[in-house]
Amino acid sequence: MTKSVELPQGTLEMLILKSISLGPLHGYGILLRIQQISGQRLEILQGSFYTAIYRLEHRGWIKGEWGESENNRRARFYSLTRTGTRQLKAETAKWTDMAAVVASILDKKADDL
């Protein structure tokens, strides 16, 4: 059993954008996709998750349309907008740069200075 990981501030929105970029999903489907991709290591509270969904939709990064879920229930399906695609690209670049900087710092030894 692997240990769950806490998300740094702002990461949830990027993960939602990434999940939706793989194909439109309803809210709970997005949550499940993030958990699946993370190997069940991310535990996301539904309150935080749905607040982030509303925030992303308000910013125009995702759009929601009503449809029918796989269990024949009415559900809101989300997809990326052009603005959301650009935002995901920008956030991915920032995250990659930050991870590289942090990894570089953690790899330093006293005699490297």
C-alpha cells in the first residue's frame, strides 16, 4: 500500500485541467481519473474539488454541458476551452521548472557550494 500525498496549493486546478484534456468527463469522473492516474496516491476532498471546478469554469478555462452519465443520471460534463488549454500548458511549464529547481537544490552537497 502506497502512502497518499498532499497537494501543494494550486496543484488541484492543474490536475483537473490535465484530466479534462484527456477527454470530457463529469465531475466525479474527473476526480476518479485523477486518483487513477496518481495510482490512488492522491486523496482529494470533494468540497475542495468542486470548488476548484466552479472556479475553473468561472475563469473560462473549462466549460460544462449537461449530459447523461454511464449510469443514466443527469451530469455536467466538462471540457477544456482554448483558454484552458493555454493555461494548462503554462501551468505545466511552471510546474516542470519549479520541480527542476527544487530537485537541483535537494541534490546539492556541501562541497558543491
